[in-house]
Amino acid sequence: MSCRFWACAAFALCSFALVAAGCNGCGTSIGPVDAGPDDGPQVISCTDASECPADVPECSFGICKRPCAANDGCPDPATFCDVIAGYCAAGCRDSSTCEGGTVCSAGTCIQSQGCATKCDCAVGQVCVGGACQAPPATCAGPQDCPRGPTSPDDCDDYACNGFTQQCFDPDPTPCASNADCTGRPGCGGGCTCTGSGTCAPEVDCTVPNEATTCGAGFYCDGNGRCQALPACTDEAPCTPLGLTCSVGRQQCERPLPCDDSGDCTVAPSTHCNTTTGFCAVPLCNNGGITCTPTTQTCSADGRCVPVGTGNPCTSDTACPTDQYCASNGQCAVGCRDNTSCTGGQTCNGAHQCTGGSSGGGIGATCTGDGDCMVGLFCGAMSGICREPCEADSTDCSVDGCCQLGGQQCCTFFFVYFCSDSC
């Protein structure tokens, strides 16, 4: 992931140098244009976002760019979404556009004996070390989740739940037949399409064995059939099913009775909420986590977040200086614009400060902190740029750490740093 970020930054800097060298019309409303190859995207130089057209509205490293979160946010088929940098970039989206037996990896067609990404594999498989194979039993990130059953642009639809370490579909398409369940998370042994349009494992179950028989994301309905756990924000949809609502996971779950946390040995519900008498995910609203005084507050879903996060707002100025007013009308951690960033960094479409005048990104080689972009440090043992994180953080989906690079975990190896491996 970090290599993709650094490669994108290097590409942008090189492109800027080439455009600047031949700039005969600087200062115009959109800057000089380099059409590039006949079938490639245009490159428009800039010094400020006001010089960029509407379809590439942000100025990053002297180049007008289009912010994105996935390939469908890049309308030009000759571009892909570099999700680490947060911008559309020139390159392939999947291996169907590569020639000569090459495969698409991080926007580039490369030689490979097998796969470059899960998009090159069959539905329900992942790509590991250039070979397609079944996904692992637990996931540390979306790369461990299987390829989706639809088009190449949707092949990485499945996400990894940081609480359960199980893959899930954040926006599932209702099934119409059993065939629609092929390749979906939890359906490795076959699934039945239920009347509610969900895919449930084809097994006979009981309440005592549902955790191992039905698997993560399902419960036994009392009639011997596995059913998908409903989503919830309160107890209303859960109580009639004999379940309880996990506010942190926003999903109904089977409560395990407890007297103290020693009775709670099944992750992620390792804390005994003595108020309810059931095991629960340790959160700050059930006594499982204590937030840092003066700098953190407990959110409604039980996470320790920076003070001010979640406060109602109508503009950025209603939020603390290190936060912005999100589209949901609440303050969130992140930059507002380029003036919120330092060291030559720019504020991307995901409200993260990225780049820098000279420093390398996450994963870039270094000999000292000065070789890394603002917000990173140089690992003395590894010799690569890393993002620091708090010593009392472990799962960043819970604690809100590692926001610059978006990595999953806070790992310790002589120092605390962000990584994708817990």
C-alpha cells in the first residue's frame, strides 16, 4: 500500500517537472495542457485549485487531480483510483486492458505467472504471492477478503470487520437464487438464499453450536436454520429474536451471560458489562475502555474520539481547528483545505494531508525523520517511513488512530507504529 502511495507521488512530481519545463502559457485559467498519449488522460498544471477545471478540481503537487474513493469515481477509463493518495491516476483498472499476458497491479501492467490482485482470480478467491487461493479464516484487511461475484470494477466489494476479523459485504445485493450466493463471505461450504434475500450457510444448527456451525454474521433461528444477523441501533429488532444489540458493531448478537470479564473469552466480546450481565465488545460507554481526559470524549457508538468530534455543525468554523464539518452535519477529524496542512502538504478529497515538499510517504526508504513527509517518522530498525500511533491503541477502527495512512492496526516493535498487521 505504501509503495503505491510513494509511486503516485513520484509520478506526480515527475509530471509536474515535465509540464513546468515546457510551460509557455502559465497563469491561464486552467494552466497548460499536456494531452499525453492519444488514449491517455490530460495533464493540467496548476499552482492553486482555482486554476483547475470542475472535473479535476484539486491542485496536488502542481497537477490538477480528481479526488476518488473507488474506480467508479474516475470517469476516464484510462485512469484508476489510487485509494492511498485519494486521487484518480493514469493506469489500468484490471487485467482485461493489459496485453501480452501481463496483469494489472496498482495501475500498471506487469509480467506475472499468476495474479496481481483478487480481480484476476475466480469469485470467492484472493491473490496471495501471485497465486489465486481460498481466503484465510480471518482477515486483517480487505486484501484478505474474496473477490466479489460481479464485474471487475466491483471485485473488491467485500470489507474486513475490524471487530470480528471476518469479511462482510457493506452493501449486499439481495439474492434471488442459491447461485447468487457463490463466493460470498461465509459461503465457502455453500449457502441457501433465504426468503429475505440473504445468503445463509446450508447446515442444520442449534443455538449452542451456532458460532461454529453458522459462522460470523449469522445466528440460529431456533428452527435449525442459519439466518443473517440483523443490523440495529437499539434493541427493537434484536429482542424478538432472543438477541441483543451491539451498539459498537451496529448488529444484533447472541449475548453470553457473565459475572466478570474472565467469563468472556470469545473475541471481540471480551468485556463483561456488569450493568446488563452479558459479555460485550469493550467500549467507553460500557466501562470497557477509558478515554484520555481533556483530549478525548466517548462517542455515541462507544469509541474514544478527539474532543469535538460528532458535534453538530453547519460550517468548518463551528468545529475545533483540527476538524472539519462533514456532509452528515457533524465535526470530524481531518483537514479543511490546504491551509490546514503544513510542510507543503495538500488536503485531499478524504480530508487527509498528503504529500510534502520533499519527504517520502509511508513505506519510503529513509535514514532519518527528515526523509519522511510531515506526520511520519523514520523507523530506526526498518529504515522506512512509518506513521506513529498511541501506545494505548490497538485496533484503529475502534480507537481512531492511523488516520493519515488509513492502516488497520497500531503495532509495537521497539516503537508504536501503524501497520495492516495486528
